[in-house]
Amino acid sequence: MKNLLLLIPLVLLSVAGCAKPSSSTPSAALLHPTYTPYPTPKPLATWTLYPTYTPPPTFTPWPTYTPYPTYTPPKATSTPSPSATPKRKIGTRKNPVPLGEWVTVKKDDKVLRGRIAKVIKDQEAVKKRLRSDNMFNKVPAEGYKGILIYFVCEYVSGPEDETVSVSSSDFDFLCGDGKFYEAPFAVLNDEFGGTGYPGATFEGWLYRGCAVTNKPDFLIWKTSWLTGLGEGIWMALE
């Protein structure tokens, strides 16, 4: 019985296979559709890596601004002129007034100027002049000499109502031996001296004597009665 039941389905299947298919029966194609493959996937875009990070260059700060120094115009270079040699004071023992040159002196408020116009040192001429002026004049002794000096003085300016007096005593005499000698006594024609108002001129001879030396002698014109020996204007005799 059991086997019979198993054969029934098989018979049915065989009958079904032998039957002619009708037009309404679906075809195998409909029962099994054609396989359509999946479309080929598009490849993904190639991944581009970001470039390696390059840090920016280190910032170098600008140098600190140094202002230009204030413009100082150059100083004009001048060639210094040679220093003028200071003039030596004239009328001193080291720098006496040269023979024949004028020199000006001031006595109180009176201005005078004078010069040595002539000097006689030749002893024969001195002795001859002394004897001709006065027979009692003494000539220089042995070892001594006499000097005749012709002096000219002008009273340049001063109070109009005041006179000035000049004489042989206005002068000192320094011998070449370094000593002062007083004027020897002698009477001379045209002896220096006189008194007058501004504008007057006085001239005449001075006589001096001293030891014979080979050094220069000097005449010193005193500028005041209060001056001592050697204080005044030194004047050369040669």
C-alpha cells in the first residue's frame, strides 16, 4: 500500500510530460529570465595626496632704522697767516733808538720829539772843538775820551700858555764800561738847551766823557725829573 502511494506522483509527472503544451503555457524563457550582469563599476578617481607641507621661510625682521646724522657743513679751511713778529719796544738798552732817528717822549702834558743829528768821536776833532770854544776847557786825560753829540728837539704840543725847558741835564750817559759818567765841565758854543712854547725847536751840543773802551756808549733821554739813572729813552751813538 505504501509503495502504491509513492508511484502515484510519478505517474502523474509522466502524464504531464507527455501532454502537448498549449499556447497559454509559459515558456522556459519566461520562467528563467536572461541574466543581466551588473554594470562594470567606474573606477574611483585616483587619490591625489596633498603635497608635503613646506613651512614658510622664517621671517627676518627689517633692521632697526638708524637715522642719518644731522648734516654739519664742513668748516672752511683757511691757511693761517704767519704770525706777525711782535715789534720790540724801541728805546731800551737792548733796542736803542738808532742814530739819526726821531723819537717822541711825553713830559707831563707836553709832547716832545728829538734825535741825535751828529756825533764827534775823533779825539783830535773833539780837542780842537773844546779849545776853540773856550781856552779853559779841559781835554780828556790819558785813557779817557770825549764825545760831542749834536741833539735836536721839537716841542710838538702842549698847553698853549705853558713853556717847556730843556737842557744838558735832561740826559744820562752810559759808557761802554757799564758805568754812568757825569758830564765834564766845559763851555760850548751852541750848547743844547732853551725854553719855549709849543712849536719851538731846540738844538745844540752835548759834551760827555768816559773811559776808553771798545764797547758802545749810550745817551739816555730822561722823560721826567723823577726818573733814576738809566730810566728813559736809550739812544745809540753809532
